[in-house]
Amino acid sequence: MAQTATTPDATDTSETRGGWGQFRDERLNPVKRYALRNPSLIVGLGLMLSLMLFVGIGHIVWDTEQFRVLSAPTRLPPVLNYEIPTGKLAGQIKSYPFGTDTQGRDLLAVAIKGTPLTLRIGLIAGFVSIGLGTVAAFLAAYYRGWVDNSVRTVVDVGLAMPGLLILILVRINIGRELSVDEMGFALGMVGWVFPARTIRAQVLVMREQAYVELSRLSGTSGLGIIFKEMLPNLIPYITASLVGSVAGAILASIGLEAIGLGSFGLPTLGMTIYWNIQFSSIILGMWWWWLPPLIAIVIVFLGLFLISSGLDEWSNPRLRKRV
Amino acid sequence: MTEQTQAVENAPSPILSRVFRIVALVLGNFVVRRFFFFLFVVWVASTVIFIIPRLSGQDPVKEKLLLEAQRGGAIQQGLDAMAKNYQKRFGLDLPIWVQYKNFLADLARLDLGTSIAFFPRTVNEIVFESLYWTLGLMGTVTIMAFTLGTLAGAILGWPRKPGWVQYVFMPLLTLAAIPQYLLGMILIYLFAFTLGWLPLFGGYEPATLPNLSFDFIVDVLRHAILPAAAILFSVIGFWAIGMRGMMINAQGEDYMIQADAKGLKGARIFLRYAVRNALLPQVTGLALVLGTIITGQVLVERVFSYPGIGDILFQAIRLSDFFVIRGIVIVIILGIAGATFLLDVLYPLIDPRIRVRN
Amino acid sequence: MVQPTIEETRLSTEQAIKTYREGARITDVDLLVVEGLSVYYETESGTVKAVDDVSFTLKQGERFALVGESGSGKTTLAMALMRLTRPPGHIAKGKVILNNRDLTSLTEEEMRQARLSELALVPQGAMNSLNPVMRIERQLTDGIIDHLADDESMSRKELSQTVRDLLMRVGLRPDVARLFPHELSGGMKQRVAMAIGISLRPSLIIADEPTSALDVVVQRQIMQTLGRLQEGLDASIMLVGHDMGLVAQFADTIGVMYAGKLVEVGPVEEVFSDPKHPYTKLLIQSLPSLQEKKEFVGIPGLPPLLIHLPQGCAFEERCPSRFGKCTGTVPQKLSVGNRREVACFLYEGEGAS
């Protein structure tokens, strides 16, 4: 009798080696295990993703043009199927799940449209600061000499000056409002100093390590060493710095906007806070006006913070709890 | 930060060092070096502040002054005089280095100009008045938050702590992630609006004149509770988490194993080996985030309409009062640079490794 | 190039071994008895047996050297004796009997008291083992203070006198007391570490690679000081290291570790002149000699990963004398002479296990 089906044998590894099996064992599983050990990373990512989902779905199902002033009756608490009594929309039945503010903005539209704007500012600023900072750090730490001296001086002085204040001055003197991208870029230009300092310190330490020396001896050019040896090892640290930078930039942008230096037509989180303070929404008892931006900001910061904590173990091997 | 990177970061910049060393050789002190750095930072900041308005080729300050002056009236006459005086010293017809010289001369005398919006009050008057409120409340609270937070972090970072302490960590984490002014808004809503226990805004009841009576002081304290709480709870978490990280780092060091091997008592190891060493990067961290702390407080003041520098800044921005804005920025920079200088000078007291042997 | 035979090696090491221990006072009292000590690390990939079933005895006054490659488990063993093993490692089984007391059964507080007063660790002083923000005198006295009984106390004068005394014993000037660790050289730091180690007159001193980071001249001075201190206390020393030359000159007994197991133990002269275990043989052969020129001989292959230990003898893969039995079972310790033990199947006929 011929043997029929051959059941996969536990010791027969020819099926699991190579291709998907190998990918699963060597790449996926370690990542999975790492993720399970760091719940903060998962929770953080989860928070950010849900926010994205909210924004994404919102853009599809809701009329985001209602973020503009006078798109809706004013001062409505959250209502569904409300018959509008007067004004240009009289007679229509509309829902305002997040209510409206004193100037007639649909707050749900504001949340959907505005949240990604703030995030975008943060991302642009984050990438610009980390980009500039990393370049400066590598230049200074690898080539040393007068390059290092100058960068070092600039960074030291830059750190002693609060970037936010400089931005306020610049904005005042430019005299006009800044677009989202401009604000992101400006924040990035001001924020590169701190990452430059910390990354430089890391590179200086790395520079003295054996594998760099080896690379140099075997004739790899300076740039080659930077890209092939040092950069890959720094990616965890740079990523953690990036998350921190983005969070800081969002904080700063909200601050700038809350003081009144934002773009008045845009429904960013910071501008919403500005309007809240302007019209004393708390005293007016309009809790639906300040609560959503509050929750959004909390989610963003908590999320970013947790992601950064979760990445800690990856970027700082000393904290590794298991072999 | 590891010890290695820590030592690397704290090495001062060589160009400046060379210049300073000559000076320091004459006067012989590490303190002098840091002081010169302080002056250097202030000078650079002032130069930046000088340059920014002039980048566009026009002078918005002059435009504003002229605008206000044209409105007519008694105050406007004063403004008119001010505009003319301004033109004399900073007019665009003057060569730029003359303008610069005048600007620096004014600064050196701490003459920050006269307010446009609140004419005829000088900028100094306005700024320093509000400075008391800011430093008094916010300054105290920051120090408290740093101390308490560091303490909390030290305990959180110690493996042999009582079990329940671990559960304090999560709420602190959440609080640390929330920006100060947001926490302020939440607190206002909860305690001032809903429960009505505490006042909604301001530093004291409006329409009262500040005086030193007991009632007034109590009033001030009542108004100070919420803003203080906002800053305190938000910032404590930040320091606690930082210190906890430093403690964890310190425990990986060889001297910790040795401390155990010597059979030292737990409390001693905790205080004199772990905390004492973890404190070093923590204090360095304080110096680095000073700027952020101050700007954070500015926003909290905005939310609470607290009569400090933040509030004045907001008003000045609204009214385009360039002189006041400029004055505030300069004062804040002075403050940060000064505090950094102080910390730099005091740091060798806690870290014997960078004491210069005289 | 002809490989030197065992005979030739014996001659040169015999010349090298100088037992300058005329005053050696090794009594017959068992100071330290280690029975079946095992230190395991639980990881998600399996159990790492860093130290596996190690047993040996130390007499009072004896100098015992524990040698092995990096990763052989010698430092782990030393730390385990002091019960300083950090999680996720733990002492899985075994006993550590010091002065007739089983250290593994003591409470935390009792163990804390025992450390420094009965057994002391002298680490590599040149590394970061001294607290960078404390003055030397403080670091010398805080151990003493924390071991005082509740009703005891020492005056400032007494402490200060003790500090001077300790510094003098290790050959340092008294004004070192007010300095900070970063102001001392590597050798000086090592001496301070030794001063701390003897401050409470322990019966056992564990010296973990005390001279690794120092240059040869200083090494010799340090070892001499260490020996002198030990004799002054009538204590025993356990020296952990991988410098065979140092061991040859200093120790009375040598224990060789490989992959977490103790593979050979015996008096130093005997082990050097007549190594039994194949690993020990290769180790001794690889020692460079001043007497004659020969090729450097290494040991081919690499030590096994402690996570994937083979079924049988851990050394089997690299062993030139392996045979059938070696792959199946783990060799147990066999007695092959006076205080001589080997864990190898080659000697199964010779002695009782």
C-alpha cells in the first residue's frame, strides 16, 4: 500500500525555511515579541491610528466645508435632526453631533478638518528639525575641527534662546498669517538645535567604537562610513527623537495659535483653543466647544508619548529586560 | 543619557573656551567663563532681535508709531514726539551700524523703550510689574514641581519600593503627556465652573487695588491655586519620568553592584549611590528645558488671564505693541540665560568630577 | 614548526612557577564548600545554564584560581557566591557553605550582614566600581558603618583612624582619603577596592579580574599586595580570571571552567605540569613562553552557545581526544589524585566518581 499524505514533520524544516517561513521566524516574530513586551508602543500606535481613522472616515461621510464661519446656527449644543428655525438654512433638518460655536462653525467639521492640519504641522516640523539636526550632528561629530567648533557654538547659543519667542518676533514682523506648511517649516528651523546636540553626542560615542575604526582602516570614505555603519545603528535613536520633535512642534504650534499668531481661517486645534479663550467658552458653559479639541490633543500627546516610551527599549539597549 | 554621552555633551565649545581662557587666566575663574558665555548669548539674542524687523527692508515699528501718532489727541502728541525721536535714532536713513549702536546702548542701560499701546507707560514698568506675578507664582511652583517630581521619580525608579507606588506611575504618565494649559482648562471647568470652589480667572478680584492687607493676600492665594495646580501636576509627571529613567540608568553602573557587594543598607544605596548619581543628568536636563518651561507658563497665564508676563504678551500682540513684545522677549531671554548661568555655576557643587582645582 | 610536547611544556612552566609562598598557611579547615551550584537564566528561547552543577572546596588560607574563557561562567559563579545574581538569573539549586553556614538559605538581611564581613568582593577597581561622587574615605567607612550592630557606634576619630590604617595597608598615602575616584590612577583605584574588601576582615576574598586593566608592572605590585593582605588576615582568596600566567604565580589551586561546568580542579603545579582534561591541556599549551620560541597555538573552534548546549560533553566538538561516549552523556567529576578532579570520560577507569 502506497503511503498517502505526508504530514509535515516537526523536524522537517524544509517547508519553513526560506520565503515566508524565514520571514516569519527572523523578522515578524521578533517584532511581535518586542511589541508584546512593550504595551505602550501598541497603545500609542493604536491611539494615533484611531485618530487617523476618525479623520479619514470623517472626510468621506461628513461635509467638511462646514468648518467655515456662519455655516450653521450659532451656539448649538450637540443635536441630531434639528430643524433650523431662522436664517439662510431655515426649514432644513440637520445634525450637529459636536454642536456649533458662537460664530456658526460646525464643530464636527472643524474637528475632522482641523486635526490633520495640526498633525501636518507637527510632522513637517519634526522632519525638518531631525533632518537638519542629524546633518549638523554628523558634520560636527564626524569631521570635528572647526566644523565641530562652529556647530557647537551655534547649538549652545541656540539652546539658550527659546525658539518660540523668536518665532513670535518673526511672525510679528512678517505681519501676515502663516500657512500650515510655513508654520511647520518655521518650527522645524527653530527646533533643529536640540536634536542636533543629542545626536551629536551619540555620534561622538559611536565614532570611537571598533567597527567604525575597522571601516575606516578598510578604506571606506567618510560619507560611506556615515551611511553604511553609523546611520543604521542610530535609526532607533533618531526615530525616538523624531517622535519627541513632532510632539514638541505640535505643542509649540498650538501655543502660537492660542496666543493669536495662527492662521485665522484654519480650524487647527490651536486656533480652536484660541477661539475658546476669546469667547470664554468655559464661562458660557459651552462644554462641547472645548472638550473635543481637548480630547484630540490629549490623544495626540498621549499617543506620541507612549510610542516614544515604547521605542525606548529599542533605542536604548540597556533597558532591555530580556536576553 | 549614558555617562559617556553626558561627559561629551558638557565639554564647552573650544573657540569660546580659548577666548575665555585668556580672560579667565587674568581673573582666574570657571565662573567668569560661564558669565562671558551668558553675555555672549544675550548679545547674540539682541542682535537677532535687532535684525528681524529690518529684514523686510521696511521698519514696521516706525509704521505703527506713525499710524498711532496720526490719530491725533493729547496722547497722540506724545506718540508723535516718540516717533520723531525714534526716527532720529533708528530711522532708515541712518547707516545700519549707527542704528545698531544706538540699539545696544539702549539695551545696556536697560532702556527698553516706551509702550505704544499703553503710552506713556514705559516698557520696563509694564514688564517688571507683571514679572512679579509670574516669578512669584510660577517660579515657586516650578521649583516645587521639580523637587517633588524628582523625588517621585527616584522612588519610582527603585526596584525595592513598596508595591502600591507602582500604581502611581500610570496617572503621572498621563498627566505628563497633557500640556499645561490644557490641564488648566480642565481644572477651570471642574473646580471653578462646575463646582464653583475657586475663582475663574485673574490674579485677584477685578476692581480691587493691590494692597498688603490680609484679605487681599488670601484672595491672591485663592486665585493662585488653580494655575499653580495646572503647572504642578503637569510638570511633576515630566520630572518624575525623567528621574526614573536616570535611576534605571544609574542602577546599571558598576558601582551599584559594588554597593550591594559591600552589604550596605538599602537606604544608603538608594540615597547616596543611586539618587546622588542620577541627580546629575536630571539637573542638566533642567537647564536644557528652561526655555520650554517658561513658554509653557506663558500659555497657562493666557488661559487663566493671570496678570503675568504671558498675559501682557498676549495683549501686546493683539495691539501690535512692538516695544512691549520686544521688551518681553529680551527679559525672558535674559532670564533663561541667567538661570542657565546660575545652574552652570552651581553644577560643580554636586558633580565633583568637573570641579576645577584651584 | 614542530609542536612542543607535553614534556617540554612542563619544563618551562615549572621554571615559571615560583612558589614564593613560604609563609603559606593552608589549614585543614574547610572554609568554603560549594555543592552542586547552578545558576540559570530563564529566557524566552530557553534556559541558559550559566553555571551548571559546580562543586568544589576551599580550605582556610588557600588561594584558589577560577579560570576560563569569557562566557565560561566564572564571573557568574563568583557573583552567585555573594548572592548578587541579578534577574533574570537565579540560583536554581545547590549550596554555598561558608564557615559551616549555608549562604543560600540566609534571609536577605542576614546575607547583607555576611557580605563584606565574612566574604568580600574585590572588583576591577579600574572600572567604574567606585562611586564617582563620594570621597574615598566615605567609601571606605560606609561599609563599616552599615555593619555595626544597633547599639554599637564608632566615633569620627575611630573611623578616621581606620581609614588611615586601611590605606596604609594597601600602600596608599593617607591624603588619598579626601580625594575622589576620578583623581586616582587605575592602580590606586584597585588598591582602594582592596582596602574596602579587607575592611571588615572577611574569611573569604573574591577577587574578580583584579588586574585586567592594569599594566604588567602594576599588576605584579597589586598581586603582591593582595597576597600580603590575605596572609595578614588568614583569609582565603578566590581569584577569578583568564590570565594563566598570573594564576601560575599566585594560586595554590586552580579550577578550570568551560561552558558553565567545572572541568578540572587541582593544585596548580600539578595541573600545569600534568593537565588531564583535554581543554586544560590545550589551554596550557597555548601559553607563550619566555624560554623558547614556538608557534602560537590556539584552540580551534568556538565555545558553544549556552542556550544550545549539546547532549553530551560541552567540549566534545573541539576535543582532540573525543570518542563515542562523549556525545551521549555529560561527564561527571572523577577523582584522579590528591584533591584532583576531572570531568572527562578518558579517566573513567582511573578513579572513583
